[in-house]
Amino acid sequence: MTLPARDGDGYLVDMNIWSPEIGKAMAEVDGIEIDEIKWEQILKAREYFEEYSVVPPIRKFAKFLGANQKDIFKMWMTGPMKPITKYGGLPKPTGCV
């Protein structure tokens, strides 16, 4: 699969062309393993974005998921909103992530 254009941070230049296949292929190219739990979080972030037209800060996102913020950080080994939004075809999170 040829990946669509991405910016310097690896985000899609045109978020409207996102598909689950593209999201998974981007993660694979970046060497990130996406398991079912991570994929569920990516889809939930898309759901949140569709409902509120904004990428949630991690605190709100953890509450939205009904999950522990620390567990989400451990799972992603980094600020979780960046990979979640990147592979979900969403805009980059702003502010403190």
C-alpha cells in the first residue's frame, strides 16, 4: 500500500482520506504495533472528534473512555494523544499532551 502524503510529524496532510487500512499501514511503517485495545482507543478518539470537532486532551479522553490515564500512558509508552490522533487521521493535538 502506498501511503498518502504526510507532514513532517507523520500526520496525514488530508485527514479526509483516512481509512482504517491507512491508519494501520501508517503505524506499521512507523514501527508501532496496534493491538485491539489501541485500535479501540483510536476509533474512540475519532468518535470524540466527530461529536465535539476537537481532539480531546488526555484527561478528557481517559474520562470519555472510562479508563485510567496512567494506564493509557503505559500502553503507548509516550504522550498517548499524538499516536492516537496520528493513526486515527485526526489533527495534531494542541497544548499540553
